[in-house]
Amino acid sequence: MSETRSYWGEFTQQEDWWSVILGLCIVGIAYGLFAAGDSLDWIAAVPRPWSSLADLATQLSEDWPRYLCQFAAMLGLFALAARTMGQSAGNFAIGFVLVYGLSFGTLAIGAWDALQAYSVEPALIALAAGAVIANLIPLPMRLNEAFRVEFYIKTGIVLLGATLPITLIVWAGPIAVVQASIVSVATFVVIYWTAQFLELDRKLGALLAVGGAICGVSAVIAIAGAIRARREDMSIAITSVVLWSIAMILVLPLLARAWYLPAGVGGAWIGTSEFADAAGFVAAHTYGAFARSGAVAGTPDQALWAYTLLKVVGRDIWIGIWAVVLSFVAMTRWETTEVRSRVSAMDIWRRFPKFILGLFGASLLATLATQNLSYEDFDTQVRPEFIGPLTNLRVWVFTFSFLSIGLTTRLRGFAPAGGAAFIAFATGVLVNVVLGFLLSAVVFQAYWSHLTR
């Protein structure tokens, strides 16, 4: 009984539970507003694409009240959680001013159309900016109170769940789900085994594997929180994902065009082979332009719809599955320091990443918001009014974590595993491209060629 009281007495100091509380409160408010015909959009401001400093200045002059309210709300929520978990609320507030300001800067730079044309993600900018500052400019130690990498990650993962309603699986259809599942499992196994062959740390191998098998950066940070991976490993995996994603933007549309793949087939291949949602949309849109000009058969919508079914729906839904599986493996195998005949249910519960429950809870709320709707209604109603604002807030929270990773990382930690990690991830690239082509252009070619919404 005393052990139970002790456990629940520590409830308010557990980072996992606070991420669930904050994440589900935000999703719950968004759901309540959506059900009432309103939206969380006003406070979920994020820098929009701009082409000149004058454009950016105009945005700021219009949106500064939104950013001010957003900053105040985030500071209040995170500072409350930090204080309850035993941190100094004052030190956290001072550090959070720096985190928010630098995050705004990286998001604004990432919104520059010159960089968007190459799909340079804010995640990479935030990592680089944080690492440069940490390695060149000595920061006061008390600012570290706000560099809560895992807390931001876990809260962002709960918000991520709201973008993955269960109804998406039904809309995707069996072929998209089957093809995406084959690729997800095969790519994970190949990258992980290659990483083990190259004697990389098992957790780094797992991060590389999910980065190639699911949805890139989001998968890496979700699984990193679930398996308690090192920050250096997260940085290596995220960098690998982003660099290969940029390369695939250029390679996949040109190869599909050279082989005259129909628009739907090309979009499906891109959806099976790309590693990041944003980069994949750029590649699918590029291939859709070939269809619009008559260079390949089909329509631009077929390319984008096939990509969406396979990447944004079929592969992304594996985040929760891999998080549960790998967290269990990490608890029972990777982090075990002694031989055990069995692992008790309480052992598993104590170490289970509770924020995964928040992810599924947010997914259920999103499912309620999409029940009895068609995908067209989802795209025109639910996505802009409910999911869109939550996605923007998730982008902010993930950027906090990327920046904090950089601010707490020393570059010398990258060197030992960098080359081997590149090779391991490259094997996943090969699997994705070859297997994705066979499934899209051969096995399910008839389905993707005549795809309709």
C-alpha cells in the first residue's frame, strides 16, 4: 500500500503524465471549439511563406498579438508543469524566452520561399542553430531549465495523435494499408539489421529504422521518447532523414518521368519511398505537374491522392505501433542489467512511456471529430478548423525540442557514428525505392493507375 501511495504521490512530478495532461487539454479545447463551430486557429499562429523581408515584416505587424498570446499561454502551461515537477519557474521563464524567440526565428527562416523550394525543414535549421550557439557561445547554466528536450517531444507526440484519426485507415483502403505496411516492416528490419552489423547502438539503429520506415522526423522524435534514446542519436537520425528526403525530392519525380509512370503510380511510388511528409508533397506535386502538361498519363490529383494514401495515411499510422513495440523491447531487453525469468506487469507499467497513451487518446478525439464524414469533408472542414491549428502548435513544440537538442549537444558526439549511420540509412533508401517501385508499378499497378477519390 505504501508503495502505491508513493507512486501516486510522484504523479505530479512525472514528465510523461504532464505531457499527457497538457497535450490532451489542448486537443480537448480544440475539439470543443470545433464542435461549437469555432477553431483554435487564432492562437495557433505560425510564420507563413514569405519572399522578402518586407513580406515578413507585414506578417509580424498583422500577427504580433497572436504570437504574444501564444507565447503567454505556452509559457504559463510549461512553467506550471515545470514548477510542479520541482524546477524553478523563474529560471524556466527566462530560458523559455530564449527558446521561443529562437524557435520563431528558425520557423521564419524555414518559411522563406527560397528554402521551401528545396524543402529545407525548420527541424534541421533549429538543430544547426542550437548546436552552433551551444558550441560557440557559453550560456548561463540556469537557462538549461527551459531546454526540456524530452518534455517538449512528449507533448508534441500527444498533439501528433490528433492528426491520425482511426478513420484515416478506412479511407485509405486495404491496398494502401497493405502496401504501406509491407514497406514499413521491410525497411525497418533492413536498416536495423544493417545498423547492428555495423555495430551501432541499438537505440540509434531503431531511430534510423523508424525514420526510414514511417514518417521521418516525427517518427524519430516519437520513438526517441519511447525508448529513451540519447540526444546525439536523435540528431544523427533527424539529419539523415532530412538530407535523404531532400535528395528524394529531386530523384523520384525524374525517375518516374523517365519511365513514363502514370500519375497515380508515380504518386504511390513517391509515397512509398519518401521519408518526410513535406518533402513528399513537393515531390508528388512536381510529378503532378508532369501529368498536367501531358508528359505522363493521369491527372495531378491522382499523384497527390496516391501519395497521401500511402505516406500520410498508410505509413504514418505505424508511429503508434512501433512506439509501443519498441518501448516494450527497450524496457525488457535493451535496458535490462540482469537476467530475469520474467518481467512483472508493474515493471512494464512503471517504465511504459505514458505519453503514448496520450497519443492514442488524441487520436480518439480526432476520430470523434471525423465520424460520419467523408474524406472530402475531412479535407475541407476538419483539417483546416481542427487538425490544422493542432498541427501548427505541434510544429512549435517540436521546434522547441529540436532547438533544445542542439543547445544541449556537443558536436564531437556526432563523429563516431556518423559514417556508419549514413550507410545504414542508405540501405533503407534502397529498400524503399526498389520495393516501392515493385509494389506500385507491378503488383498494384492497375489500382494506382485508375485511382479515383
